[in-house]
Amino acid sequence: MQHRTRTRLILPIVAGSTIAAMALAGCANRGGVDAEGDDFPSQSITMIVPYQAGGASDLSARTLAAEMEEDLGQSIVVENRVGGAGSVGLTYLSARPADGYTIGYMPVETVMLSYQGYDIDPTAYDLLGQIVSVPATIAVAADSPFETLDDLLAAAEASPGAITVSNSGAGSIWQAATTALNAEAGVELKPVPFDGGAPAVTAAIGGQVDAVIAGISETSVAAADGRLRVLAIFDEQESDALPGVPTASDLGVDVAIGGWGAIGAPAGLPDGVKEALVGAVETAAASDDFVSVIETSGNLPVYSAPSDFQSFYDAESERFSVLFAE
């Protein structure tokens, strides 16, 4: 499948990163599995999800895990470790033995958090492949006076800092999307963090905030039942999950940004173990069940092999270093 990831910001990419080289250099195996991984896996595997159960990331991880079980012949136990915009789960994952028996769902925040004061090192993981892309959307309550994105931005221009936009938490990609929108449109929307995407959407529906920026899977359901009006998709193309909703670029606002999800493990996996896991991720990500679940949610099933994804991962780290430096 062609690599499609929707996190193009309006920011320039600065000089090349050294993340890939650092990740590959000197990563000794911290586990007890032989380099060939001949008997792997011989027991159940734990998959860490750094977000709440029931959200878009959790759905992607659990669906993939179920498919990977068939390929690997062992159960995969999904474990949610929540907190710190994903940093709690990511820190736990990086500290586990590099034996293949602990893997994890790695969101875009993996390459963002170090620029926001969190002790997260993007080189501390072996990448096993990207599995999903999550376009951002901006939405308002169905009875909001803001009928269009232009209405919302005009109000923000008239009253800087007065128009509030909820997101899934400080340090999240959705808060970063608000920053990118502010920079491109020359306005000052005020980000309001909540503990997860669901409460952020609920806040917009209930009028606690003027708007919400969240993933398409989190706004499309509320739009379908008439509780939200989605003003724009921050992607390069419209979505079947939101028929008739324009992209921001179609409205003259050149911002395309969103989340992505990958599977990773503590750096230093034995070659045979990594090969087995990469193969299982690739097979699972291409399965009919996984593709169907992800497409139904409004997200984009995207598989990118570790070598291709590593280049994108490095570039994303550079992009967010620019965004958060401003």
C-alpha cells in the first residue's frame, strides 16, 4: 500500500535528523531471546497503549493485536497506561526488556513530547511499522453561531484569545493543530486541554468551548447524529466519513495535520524477533478486518514498513522541533 500520512504542517523541515543513526548505533539486546529468535514467541505478548481504553488509538491497537495473534500463535494482552499526553505509557515501553514480549502503540506524540518538557527519547524504540493515519478536524456544536470556518476565524481575529478550542490534552497533536492553525490564519484561538478526545468533544457539544479540534473518528460520530457541525478537515482530501465537509485548504487555510499510529518496541530487538514482529504487523495491517474497522471509524488504514517509516518519523521530529520552538 502506498505510504500516506497526513501530518503536513505549514512549517519548513530543517536540516536532516540523526535519529535513525542514533537508534541503530549500539542498541544491545536487553532481553534474554537469542539473536535468531528461533523460539519466538513462546509466551504471550503485552501491547502497551498510552491512552484510555475505548479511544481511537485503543481501537487501532486492539484490532491489530487480534490479527497479530493469528500470525504469531500467541495471545497479545493490551494494557492501557495513561497519563502525560502519552508519556507514561511510552516511558514504560522504552524501559522494558528488548525481547519482543512487550510492544506498544506509538502515536505521533512520540516525536513531539521531548520538545514540550517530557523525558521521551524518540530513538529509544525499534519501529515495527506504521498502521494508521488520523486526519484532524475542527467542529462546533450543532447550534453554534459559527456556520463556517471563516466565521470562527473572523471571530478569533476580532477578539484574540476569546475563542476557545478544546483538545485531548496538553502536548497532544490536537493542541499542536491549534497552534498550526493560529500560525497559518494569523489568529489567536485559545487551546483548552481535556483528559482525552471524548471529553473534548463533549465540551464542544455542551457549549463549554467554542470549538474542538479532534480526530475524524471522534467528530464524525457526533456529526452524524446531529450534535456537531464539522467545519473543515485538515487533510489533503475530503473524507467519506464526513460527506460534504471541505478540507481547510479548499477554504484557503493551508494546514494539513493529524495523528498517526505505529507499532514499536524497546530498542535493541534481536534480528529474528524483530523480523517476526514486523511480519506480523504487516500481515495484520493488511487484513480485511483491520482495514474495515479503521475505515469505518473514519481513519485511514496505512501500512508503512520500518525502513520507510523511519524516514518519515525522523522528518516529523524535525517538524515539531520547529513548531514548538516558536
